[in-house]
Amino acid sequence: MWYADTIFVNGNIYTMDDDNPRARALALRQGEFLAVGDREDCEIFKGPDTKVIDLEERPVLPGFNDTHCHLLSLRGKQFLQEDCSSGKVKSINDVLAIIKKATETTPEGQWILAGSLDSAKLAEKRPPTRWELDKVSPRHPVHIRAQSCHMGIVNSQGFSLAGITGSTPNPQGGEFERDSQGELTGICKEEAHFLFVTGMGGGTSFVPPYTPEQYLTALELACKEYNRYGITSVGDALTGPPEIRAYIQAHNTGALTVRVYMIILDINLPLIKQLGLSTGFGNDWVRIGGLKSFVDGAIAGHTAWVSEPYLNRPDYYGIPTKTPEEIEPLVMEAHRAGMQMEIHANGDRAIEMVLDAYEKAQKAAPRRDPRHRIAHCTVVNDKILERIKRLGVVVCPFISYVWEHGDKMGPYGDRIERMFAHRSFLDQGIPVGASSDNPCGTQHPYQALQAMVTRVSSGGEPMGLSQRISLEEALKIYTRGSAYAAFEENRKGQLKTGMLADFIVISQDPFAIDPFGLHELQTLQTYVGGKLVYNAL
């Protein structure tokens, strides 16, 4: 008979298992659940060396699984940059002060990198210009990444090093913003911005790459932060060779405390094929996921490609970043190579383009359950919902944007009732995973749960109330749904015999409090594979 390594008793346990939704005890062996049920169900596996832990009636949930975020590819790197988040800056002068201070410790000529700027929350309601940055950093190139990660601001020194002038043409799918005189303002959108994002999935950049040691430092800090929120698994949706190396090295040394489904940027497809890899290769800690591509811009940045114009710009429909002639061959090649595709598509025009590509690939080379994904899939309609269902596509909509970016939704008008459409997806039987898109959105899971359940912004404005879902549905999206999105529904997402022992202990019963108080919940303990990786008790 096998004995349990650890038995947890006296818990208020929500398992997310439809056949056994509530439990009082958990028995663990070698990182998996040996039994989940009443105390007597688990204590039959008690041996002479079994450790028994009293949960003291605290609530327990499966660990959160953030199916589309940027744990290392973006969030981790932010720990290596200046912090311009809304908690740190309230005005352009605050931003400039941070950059000026950085010039005092950065060798002349080296890049100053900053991130997390939400210009809509600045007093001026705009980002700084390159001329304002030049005043505080005339001899250092500067790049500030917006929170959306689809826009950045570069100063004159940065443009000079990159060889970009007022006459430089816009790259395909991007824009160097210019003023009425044709002068560069410093704002770079989409593909123009990505030229300055260091190490973006292994792509080239005007900014020097980080060192392997910096990657490991960034990963350790990001894992600690995610564990503190109760996140035990992620899909890192922008990985390339540097991130893959860091994840493998951290796993080999035991430093990795978040399970990672690596969603690899499309420029790396030749390498993936050369190595003979495909979706699913790896182990329970580090696994090859899908292939990531983009076809449009951002919701918060108003660059999503939509069929109806933005209300504040009657002749503007957003920015498509790829054409059908570009995306369809890529999807076909990845599909034939056994890769799951995950394509960033926010606007309805972009989503239709993605569905066309998926349908053509599956028709030309039928695969059983390719489970291709649409990241964000924000603006939908009945036709889109029907096609998604018919094609077996998995969607990963934003989970916290209503709360965090509700103040930016005005230009979409009544389309808000068809955005972040959790209710519509579930009613259609469409598989849904939970995506924070962190750092573009907060990785705070309890805030995300509140947003999905209430559909009320941080400013108190209701936004698309027809898309509200129940707390149980939201939790299942955040656990079971995300596991399904990664072909891991038999290993994760439920507290169930034989599954990975990834679970959290939280401060209050989420089903016993006002939904508008969900954001106040806290993670007290996080266990990954039965190992305690975060402890606030």
C-alpha cells in the first residue's frame, strides 16, 4: 500500500470536480493527489512518516492557471527596468523625474528602459513626447513601454541609434507617430514599438538583449510574485530561445515555482521544426505550447482592428498587423507541424481573419483536436461565436480589463456588450481559458474574478452586464478552462485523485462574501506539486 507524504485535514475545499465538488481533506504523494474527500478517505493512507496539516477550516482552491500572460517574456523583464506604473507616477513630470534619476547611474550612451506606463491615468491624459524626454536624457537613449505593451515612447537619442528619422517609412503593421509638421513625436505603435522591445521572443531589437543571468533573476522575481497571488501555472505567450533556456535552467536547478506552457513567437517556427518539436513536448513543469502570432493591435490602445469605426474617430478602424496572405501560410505550416496556434486578435475583423486561416488549415490537413486558440478574442458577434464553436477553437479573453481599463472603453460604444464575452462563450459551449495578459493587465486573480462576476469598472461604471458570469463559472475558467486550453485537463485544474497537487489556501470563502469584495481576498499559502512555495501564515 502507498502511504501519503502529507495529509491536509479540516479544510473548506472547493475541488472544481463536478463529481466531488466539496471535500474536507487532501492526501498527497510525490506531488500528486492520492485521495480527495473526507478525513477518513484520506487517513487510510496515513503511514508512520506521513505529515498531517490542519487547515483550520480555511478555504482551499485549485491553483490559478493564467493561460495567457507574459511571466518572463515581459513581466519578469520589468523587474530589470524603471517602474512607471500608475502606482508610481501621476503626471508626466513624475515620469521625467524617474528617467532623470536613472541617467545619474546609467553609463552615458546606454539605454534607459522603463515600463508599465498607463498614460490615460496621468494628469495630462497623454504620454510624454520625445522632446520632453530629451530635456532630462539628452545623452542616453530611452524607451518607455506602455502598459498595453503595444506602444512605446522613444527619445531622440534612441531614434538616432536606431537610424530612424522623420522620413523613415512606417513598418508593416506599425506606426511612428508624427506631428502636423511630419516630426516624430516619440510614440511608436505596434510593429514600430516592437523594434525596441529587447528579446521579444528571440526577435531582433535596437535594444541590447539581457544576459542569461539577468533572465534568471527576472524569472525568480516574477515567480515569487505570481505565487503570492496563488498562480501555479501559466502560458507565457511570447517566448523564444532566451526564455526557453531560462525556464529549462530554472527547472533543472529547482528554482522554478510556476509551471510553464511556453507559447513561442512565430519567428521561431523554423527552429521548432528543425528540432522536430511540437505542442506538448516537455514535462509537467516546462512544456512546448503553441505558436504565437498577431493580426491586430490592442483594446486599451485603440488599435484593435474592427469592422465598425471607433466612435471618437469615424474614419479609423484600428491597425491590422498581418494580412491574410501572411497569416494563412504561417498557420498552415504550423498546423502541419503539429503545433497549436495561438493568435492575438482583438477586433472582429481580426478574429474573422484568424478563423479563416484555421478553417483552411484544418480542411487542407485534418487533425484530431488541434485546439487552436484565439488570444483575447475581444469583439465578437453571433457569426463569430458560431464559427468558433464549429471549429473547436479555444478562446482566452481578458479577465480583468473591465475593471482595469474600463475608462478606455468609450470609443467602442455599445460594443461593450459583445466584448470580454465570457457569458456568450460559455452559453455556446466554447472552451474558455483565463488570460490576464499580464503585464498588460493585472495578474491579480481575485480582482479578475470580481470583474468577471460584476462587470463593473474601477470607476464604478457597469460595462456590458449581459456578459456577467457566476463565481463558480469564473473559478472553473481560471482552473479547468485554462488546463483544457493547454491539453492538460487530465493533470491540472481540479483537486482530484491522480492530478497534480497544485492548490492554494485563501483568506475567506469566496462564495460567502459580497462579489464586490472579491478583490480583497488574499492567498495565504500556495502549493505546487505539494511543495509550499508561498506562505503568509
